[in-house]
Amino acid sequence: MGPRRDRHSVPVDQLGALALPVGDDGMVVGVDAEGRPAVLGINRPSPYDVTLIGGLWTAQVLALRAAATGARVAVETGRAQAWTALAQAAGGGQPCITLHDVGRVPPQGASAGSPVVVIRDCGMRPPRGRVVSGPWQSVLTLLPYLSPVAPRLLEKSSLVGVQRVSPDEAAQIGRIMGLQRAEWETLSTLADGVTLWCTPGDRQFVMTQATDAETGLLGSARRMD
């Protein structure tokens, strides 16, 4: 029979108070101008390419946070020494972040139960990768500055992140991405840790704030490596 209780009810005009503040699914890449979490859904059932014109620090924070969502992270890099400490510290001893020489990333076998993020840290002119984006396998390409290959990468990317660049680079990026003048002029004045994330229909400035553990491993936010 169970206990007898009154029915739970609220007036119609108070239903809005029951809304739950649930955001998008993914990893938190920082906070927006209003201090709200900015969330990136990096694990997707369709190919997803991201290009980040920015610093190693931000790319490494994203790698740690992608691993925290359950993704396996494969880093293709010509400077393994810059990633070794992070790879050893991540995953509590589990190989959730693996390092590979440029052009030597093996097939990752991504699936819905085991998504993969490939981070390409291959300098100004990254060669065409052997491992490309696919279902449940996203690829993030890090460029330290605008390079001759950047226009091709920006045009094919689903998401583009831009950190502080020179005024000339900002103007070029503005033309490629169709940014408003106020948006691209701001790119040369951005603080460390701030990224303009762009999709074909959206723009958002995001401040990446490191946790204590991330700061202890990677140091404070910086644009230059």
C-alpha cells in the first residue's frame, strides 16, 4: 500500500523554476564572457576536424580534458620531450595519452565505446596525416602561427580556435573566417589563455582556466612556448 502523501504539484507559472541547468555534452574548454562554462563536444559519431592557431599550453589542457571524458588521445609530435611529462601523468598509469613521431600514428580503432582524439603538433607545415578524422575519431591540428597551409586547414575544419596573433595575421584570419572587423582586430590583443572559437555560424571568446592539477603539471597559461 505504501504511505499516503499529497500529490506533488506546482502552478503553471512556476514550472520554469524546475528547469535544470544542464549544458551540452563534452569537455569544458573554459568560460565565456558571462562566466558560463563553454563546452566542446569532441567525441562525435561523424568526422570532426579542429584547427587551433595558438600555444602548446592550451593544446595540452585540451588533451588532458579530452582524456578525462574517456577518449584515448594520440599525440603526433616532433617534440616528444614537451609532451612526455603530461603523457606519464595522465590516466593514473593507464596509457590514455600516447606519443607518436610525425607520420607514425597507427590506426586507432575508434568506436563509440572507445573514442579517440588525435592531436597533431607538427609545426608550421604539418604533413598530411596518415590518420584522419572519422566516426568517433576527431583530429585537432595545432599551428603556432598562421602558415602557408593554414588557409586549407581553416576551410576544412569544423571548428577553428585562434589565440593571440599579429595584426597582419589577424586581418588574414578575419578574411578567411569571415570575421567582423571588431572580432579580428581583437585577436592581436588577446590575453594568455583566451581563444576565439569559430564555426561557420558562431563566434565565442573563451578563457581557459586551469585547475590546480593542470597548473601544477603545465604551469600558468601562456601563448608562447
